[in-house]
Amino acid sequence: MKNLEEIIDFIEQTGEKCLIIHQDKGAYVVLKVEEYKNLLANKKKIDELASLSKPQTDVRLYEIPRLETEDEKYYPEPLI
């Protein structure tokens, strides 16, 4: 437990992240909770921006609704 406290103190002093590598389980990064929350917030923003660049393929969005009565019909002017 003393080693963990030393690592946390080191992180506080340097402001760096700590990388823990386990032989069987892989690598982990230790960082402050505030930094982790910022990473998640930035990921959400990036995901939102990425979704904007994807083309919209749902053709129902572009469908013109049918008019019910004869009075509601309209005829577009031809382009010249």
C-alpha cells in the first residue's frame, strides 16, 4: 500500500500519468478523476462531430408528405 501512496504522490507532484503494465492483463493508465472526466467529455464531443460528417441515408427524412384534400394541393413553378 505504501508503493501506491508513493505513486499517487509522484503523480501529484509531476502532473503526469502513471502507466502500469501487467504481464497477463495488459497496460493501464492512472490519472486524476477530473482528467478522466475531461477525456470522456471530449470523446462525446468528438463522437458528435463525427456523426455530423456521416451522410444521412434515411430517405424518409426527405419524403414530401402527401396532401389529403384537393384544396391543399400545390403545383411548383417550373425553373427557367
